[in-house]
Amino acid sequence: MGEHDLTFQAMGSHVRLLVGEPGPGMVPAATAAKGARRFVEDFDATLSRFRPDSELSRLNADERERVPASELLRRAVEAGIFAAERSGGLVDPTLVDEIEGAGYVSSRAGIAGLPLSEALAGAPPRRPAQPRPDGRWARQRNGTSRAASLHDTQAEAEEAARAQAKRMKTELVIKGRDGQIQRRDSYGGDPARRPG
């Protein structure tokens, strides 16, 4: 009985499970830890993009329009879509090409990480805002560079952004083609007041 501490490798990382002392009628901590480990390993075997035998890798390689999928994979896809919608595009589960283009092509398992200051020093510089070459207007979450949605007119983009700001109870910032702020509207939860 008592607590159980289990460490193992999965998902390209170290996983540590700490299971407390079970309550009355519960399975022993060691049994619960084995079950949790089995779940994490099944999760890795199903959803890893670094394992060619994973269900996700097989799905991505399959050219059919419809393919069978396990409940775990279907729930993972549902969670990705939910997160993308809920975050207004801040979370985007479709960026594999961009992630791999940035160099994250293979698992980082066994590779020592850099101290934060070194990692930041090696990161690409931030790009200043600039007009879209296609002339369209973007709805974008603060702090992101990827458009959550594209619109043919500024009014359409503003309408979509306003609806999102109201749902998220945040501040709406409208910018012109030059990237300069034209106006702000608050729907709650925006940053502390600024002078002016």
C-alpha cells in the first residue's frame, strides 16, 4: 500500500507518475500507476508523429478520403478543433509543415535542452507587422503572427474580431494597413489602463 512513484520514457520525454495513497475501496497505488503508465504509452503509440507505426502517422500517410480511427484519435482531433475555435486560432493543430520547416522534424528524445537565455539568443528575430501581399484583412489574436481568419474588407474583419472579443471578454484593437492602431474597444479583461 502507500504512495507509488514511477518514472519511464514516453512521448520523447521523461514521464513521472506520483500516485498517492489510495482511499477505501480503491486499487493499490502500484496498480493505479501501472494503469496510468499503460494509458500514457497507448497515447504515445496512437498519437506520436515521430513513430511511423503510430495511428496518427498511418492516418497522415493514408491517401483515402475516409479512414477508420480509434476513439482516442477521434477525441484528440476533436480536442484540437475545440482548442483552435476556443482560442480564436492561437492554438492550431494543422501547423506540421510550419513546425517541421522551423526544424522540429524529429523527436527531441535524448537531446539535452539549452538554457533559456541561449535558446532565446538563437531564436529568429520577430518580424514587424506589414500589409498582407494579397490585400486581404486578417483577424488575429494578440501576440500571434498567424491569421485566425481572412476577410476581403476591413469591415468584415472588424465584425469577426468584435464578435470574438465579446465572446472572450477582451480588448479589440483595430489597426490600419500601415499597422498603426486606429482605435480600441473594451469588452472586459483588457490590460490595465494606459494614459491617453
